Amino acid sequence: MKIQNIKIDEIEIPETLLRTQISGEELVALQESIKQFGILEPLLVRRDGDKFVLIAGYRRLTAAQNIGLDEVPCRVLEVDKKTADILTVEENFKREEVNPLDFSKYLNYLHLQYGLKVSEISKLLGYSESYIYRMMKLVSLDDFLQEALDDGQITAEVALELSKLPTPELRFEYLEYARKQGAKASLVRKWVQDELMRAGLKPAPSPPPPQDVSQIEEQKEVLLKCEGCSKEYPSNGMLSMILCRSCYNTIKRAIEISGGENEATPGT
């Protein structure tokens, strides 16, 4: 694999590139590192006629541009676009932190662009079929779930658990709980299962417990604020109703008029 210095303005960034996440502080640190030591790991590009198309190294390329470099070291691959697209996942997702939603979009791109099945993507990337399927599903979630996921307010697993709730209103309501409490997927799963049982719906079966006890999330009791009396109760003592907007507003006005003075016992 040949390494050569290539002018930055000769490197094309494809629209479908799987870009890795980087904060402002991380970018500044990377820029300082490049100033002091240079680019230690060459970028990965493929030749496409008289130009070069980026496969991996978007963060390094951005940092190099920001500090005014004219060229960067690159490993040049002579591969077709399909191979390069698959390498993009290998080089970016497995080595760097990638936004789950971007990863989902890219997996769906591989599926639509090349007709790859979940089983084929699974074999190519070395992940289980269930993991690939769950990740691909993220792009079909409610916009507000995608936004929370994209902003890092919730994890992919929390978003997927919330998506099991039957209505957008419920999904948004529990999203707010999850955001405020910083709830992990195992706790949100319990909320969702309790809610589905109250609605007379059958919850999806829970995944098997982790083999390594160190993987089990430590959960402290989560308190939620009642919108009626403004007191806090354990999450497993809270109830909800599926209401139309008109009935919801009527009940809310009645609570506001009464001043939320009536005390209620959780779970009754």
C-alpha cells in the first residue's frame, strides 16, 4: 500500500462518508498534536481517475485544514467504490467514536446502494445480525428521538426501547423522563414494559442477562415528579393514561385550578 503526500484540495469528501464525532476541545488537541508531531497515521484514500476520494481520516483532514497545512500523508488504495464504502465502516466505526445515527444511515446506505442483506452486512463487518438490524432501525424512529440521540442526550439502546411505546405522545413523555434522570437502557426497558402491561399490550421479551456480572448496570432508585401534586415518587409507583389532547388539557386545567392539593398514593 503506497503512502504519498497529497494536496488537501485534491482530496474529495464523499457525501456518504461515515464521519466520526469530535468535540471542539478534541479538535484543538488534535491540531496541537499535528503541529508538534505531524500526522502520525496517514489518511486512507482511493484513487478515482485524476482525483482522490477520502475513505478514513476526516478528523485528521479537518485538523490539518484548520492549521493551514497544504498537504497530508495518505495511503492510496486501488479499490472500487463498494470496497471503499465497506472499508469506511472498518476504519471509522471500529477505530473512532461514530454517532449511532450516522452509523445507522450508513448501514442503510450500504443496504440500498448495493442490495446487501442484514446477514451479508453482518458477515462483512463482523457484528451480529441483531445488532446490525437494531442499528439500521434508528433512522426510522421519531424525529424527536433521533434529535436526542444525535445530541448525545440518550443512547441508541434507550432510543430503541422508547420506540416500543405505542404512541408518539408516550414516547415523548418517557423521553423527557429519560433525559431528566439520565436513565440507562435497562431502566427504560422496565418503564416501557410496565407501560405496555398497563395498556393491555404484551411487552417484547427482554434480552438475556449479561454473562459477566460487571456488565450489569447499577440502578439507583429514580424519582419522578408528579404533574398533579408536584411531589416526587419512585418511577415504579407512577401511572399514566392514554388520552387525546383535548382530554389531557381538560385534566391539566382541573389540576391547575385545584392547585394540586389532593394527595395521591403511587400505584393507586
